[in-house]
Amino acid sequence: MRIQLSLQPKRPFSLSLNYQQYLSAVIYNLISEASSEHGSWLHDRGFVLGRKHFKHFTFSRLMFPERPLIRDGRIFIDAPFSWLVSIHTEATLLQLIIGLFERRAVTIGQANNEARIKGVEILPEPVISDKMKFICLSPVLVKKPVNVSRNGNEKLSAEYLMPGHPEAGFYLSKNLVSKYLSLHPEIKETDKSVRFMPDEEYIRRKEGKISKLIAFKNGSDEETRMRAFECPFMLEGDTELIRIAYECGLGDNNAMGFGMIETVRNGSRA
């Protein structure tokens, strides 16, 4: 399930282009205002599978009718804009909607970055088939766990994979299976899978320039940089996994604004 928010800035403001962390905080804050118990559970625990904790929501980039001014690594917002949020579970969606109607405004980042909520629309769900084309509404992050040696000690880290990497499809499918199992704790294992097929012609036209370097806690000692990608692609395989990709997000770190995808029909968005 996904909703579209129509937003109007109370006054012009600007954001770092690495604004995903602020949007994630907006969602958690709205849910917590509606239900502190549900908000704390979702933030601290969520749906657990082994050592993995899934939130099962994701969100798009901010969307503008006309391209906004971008300068010195900042985006300047002075006109209405929209934002999509996709949530798999009804309980979390309900708390978010309650929070939206209680607040009627959101603060993105700094306290003076306020936007009025002009509309909230629940969007119709697409028919999910076993082979579908998608575009990215936010970058897709694919992580492969790797051991890195630092100062003589082994530490688990991550390698970020691009669509052309031979293991990218494997880790995308494995991630979807993990999400499925976290939603169905009564099921211990499954042979479900999907095949990921990037649009090679699109990648050629872009001369392979489809990666996005996203920074979190930008400029601080805790700054983290992640490399994700945006390109059209096909998913083929189990329909339950494809629905999870659509509703929860494709790839890793969905609750931080990675992996929101949209269906494509006849060359246009559905």
C-alpha cells in the first residue's frame, strides 16, 4: 500500500541533496505521535529474521512539477511538491495516516523547514504478475557482506553492487526472501526466488552512469557513504516476492529511502 502526500512549504527552505535521512525521521516521528508504542517497536525492532531487522516501508525522492534550483549541494524548495510513501503492513500505515491528520504539517530537517499537508491520497495497487517492468523512484542499494581486515582484526563490512555485477541479482532475490520470511515466521525456509534483469539499453545510453553516492550524517565523524543505482529493470519469478519488492522496497536499507520502485506499462508509469 502506498500514499501520496501533497505538500506546500510554509516558507521557502533548502535541504542538502542527501535529504533521505530527514524524510525517514519524518515517517518515524509521525508514527510515534500517533502511537509511541508502535513507533518505538518499529524503530528499535520491527520484523526480525535472525540478526536482520526489517521495517517494511520505503519512500520516494521528493517530486516537483518543475525542476527546483539546485546549487552548492543543496536543493531550494519554494513551490508545492509531492512525496510517496509505501508501507506493507496496515497497522503501520494506519498509524502514519493518523499522525498526518493530527499534525497537518511536517518538518524536514531543520525546525524552519515546514511544509503543510495539502492532501493525502491512498493510491490503487497494481496487479502483480510473474514478470513486470519497473523504474526507480529512489536509488536501489544492494549490499554484499564482506570481511575487511583493519589493524589485524576482521570486521564485517559491505560491498555495494551495481546491476552489472554477477551477484547483484542473487543478493536482491535473497533479500526479498528474507523479507518474506520475516513476515511469515511460521515458515522456516522457501524456494521462492526472483530474477533481476536490468535494462541494458538504458545503461548503454547512460554510458553506465547510473550510480548514486548517498551520504548519511554528512560532514560528521559518523558520516556513512553508500553507492546505489537507478535504472529500469524487470523482475521475473514469484509474485509474492515481487509484491514485497513493490510495497517494502527492493534491496537494502529501504526505511532510509532506498529501493522504492514503480510499475511500468507500455513505456509509461502505471
